[in-house]
Amino acid sequence: MIQVIKNFQQLATSALRKQALLIAEEGFEAINTKKAVEKNFLYEPKKQQLIIFNQKFALGQFKRIVCIGFGKAALEAVTAIQQILKDKITCGYVLDLKEGSLGNIVCRVGTHPLPTKVNIEATEELVAMLEACGEEDLVICVVSGGGSALLCRPHDMTCETESALTSALMVKGAGIQELNTVRKHISSVKGGNLAKIIYPATCISLIFSDVPGDDISMVASGPTVKDATTNRDAAEILQKYDVLAMCELPSCKLLETPKEEKYFKNIHNILFVSAKQALTAMSERAEELGFTVKIFSPAYQG
């Protein structure tokens, strides 16, 4: 096990503290990006078959495989995927906070938690790559926390305005669901819009959840997931927190997210890594150490 807690020994000043740290380490181990991919993203070369959590995909039927990722787990996850699929990947694009070099997969570094023009330029490059995909292509997409800021293509507003709205909602104490609901309706890539861009290609979206409750439509503002919220929901949130007045904006033109089923019929959204996996691993380790375990909530906030 790779020790994530670097000052483990300094903190482990008693038997009980050491046990608590061991339990925490087990949680980190369970959601390790590289290990999660190696364990649950399996490729059988002879059959040209990809297996993800018992779901099987015949890769031989696709003309090209495009591998993309955005968020704080993107580079590490796409690196692991590339090591498994190797030259099966035609091209790709990664937008992360970390630098990297992956040959035929373009790697860009963006900003977080607020978007900048760097993020917009990178997103435009990614969109151009996806718009070239056809119905014979497969897009493998890694969606992870931080993706809402990194994958940025504002609708009818400047980058500065989107940053101001995002910052104001954060300052006002909006929850992640509220924040991402607004983000969906001021973007042309979030809230299922990326799925619309990918259409008619097939997409396997591996979702690394950092959202309490693991609502995949909220992770990175759900770019490949059909959105259940409306622009009216977003308008009510802006009004609730009086955001337009705070940002000195006369109005905010909200975009409705795509509701047409056709854009999502070839999308396979898979919850790949979640807090639940960490909680399960931690509870099992705690029981091994002799504790009676109770998980109070899988979605604790506050």
C-alpha cells in the first residue's frame, strides 16, 4: 500500500491514533485512480473486448478510439488507460491541473476552482476533436472532480462573468448541487451538452465522483449525463442568493440543457470511483481492527 498520509508516523502518537490513520489510509487506497483503472478497466486483446464492472464492449466494431479526460483525476486515469489499450487509442485529449506527456494524447493544464481563458481555449480544442467523431467511433471519457471549472465553454457570457457568478455562489454558501445546476445552464458543454457534441459516436464515460450522494449528473456538472434540471431551476438559485445584484449584472441568459433522448442512446455513464467505495473499505478495515462500525451517512455535508 502506498502511504498517502505523509506525516503518518508523526501523527501516530498513540495506538488509537494509529488505528484511525490506518482506517483513513484504507479509504485512500480504495479510490486510488491508477489501481481503480487497473482493477476495473480490463481489455482482452484476442477478443478485442473491453470489460468494465462486468459490462462488455466490443472494440473491434469501432473505426477509431478517442480517449479524453478532464478534472483532477484525468491525467492519471488516462495514463493508466493508455497503458492498457496502447495503440488501440487513435488520439485523445486531457485537461488537468497536472502536466503530462502522453504521445498522441494532447495534455493541457488548466485552472481551478475558477475558470480562465486557458480553460476555454483548451475546451474549444477538445470540442473540435469530438466534433470530428462519427458513428463508427468510440469516445472513452474520464469525468472527475474539478471538471466543472476545467471544462469551460460559457454560453452568451465572458469567462470573467462566469467566474464572477461561480465565485458569488461559493461566497454565498450555495451547495455543490446548486452551484452545478447554474453551471449547467450557462455552459454549452455541461449538463449533457458534451454528449450532444459527441453524438452520433458511442461514448463510455468513466465517472470519478466527488459529489456527496454520487449523483453522476452533478459530477463535473454532468457533461455526458441527461440533465433533469431546467433553466428555471438555475434562475431560482440565482435569485435565491441574489447573485446578479452581487455581480452587478442586469440579467443572465440561461441555456436549456438537451433533453432529446437520441443524444444519450449511445452514452454509457459508469460510476467508476465513489466515496461509497472508500467508506466500505474503511469500515471493513475498522472491523478488522476490532471496532463496531456504523456509517452515519454516505453523503455527509455541512
